[in-house]
Amino acid sequence: MNLSTRVLRFRLKDKHAKLLRELAREVNLVWNFCNELSLKVWQREQRFLSGYDFHPFTKGAGKAGLGLHSQTLQAIGEEYAVRRKQARKRNCAGVCRAGPVARWAGSRSRPVPSATGMGR
């Protein structure tokens, strides 16, 4: 069976730039929260959090004021756990330089809903 990968390149219009910057800030906020939480758990219990372990800590954050969907928050936590494990470090602050914005969106086979519906 032959599999092929197609890469689509597109340019977003400038009218979406402000919204995308806001969403990127929120994604970075969640990424930094995962980083702090992971470091605190490591200092306290000497163990790493898995992607699933972040779910209870990010529960309700979408309703509390973040413009991100709950599945998006879960995907960020899972992606953080994968990147931290790949880097083999306690935290991902200086190791994962590209950060979550460049990587988290297309890494899953399931669609990650957006708050605006632009990702659909």
C-alpha cells in the first residue's frame, strides 16, 4: 500500500492576524502552566507527568476565560509531555524552543476544534 503526504501551504488574511495572535498567547500561557506544574511535581514527587495527568489541572480553563476549547487544552498538555520526554529534561523551557504554537495543531489524527471555527 502506497501512502503519500500532501503539504498545503496557504496565507491567512490580515483580518485574522489579531485573533491568531491572541490564540497563540493563550496557547503559550497553557504551555507555560504545564511547564511550571511539571517542575513542581518533579520537585515534590520525583516523577514526570504524562499527557493524561495534565487533564484535571486544565479542566474548566476554557470556561474560565481562555478562548481555547477543552480538547485543545488537552492536546497542548499531551504535546508538552511528548516534547519534555523527547528532550529528556525536567522542564521544557529552553529545550523546546519552537514552542507549542508551531507544533501542537497538526500533530494529532483527530481534529482539534478551535474557538472560532476557523480550523474546520
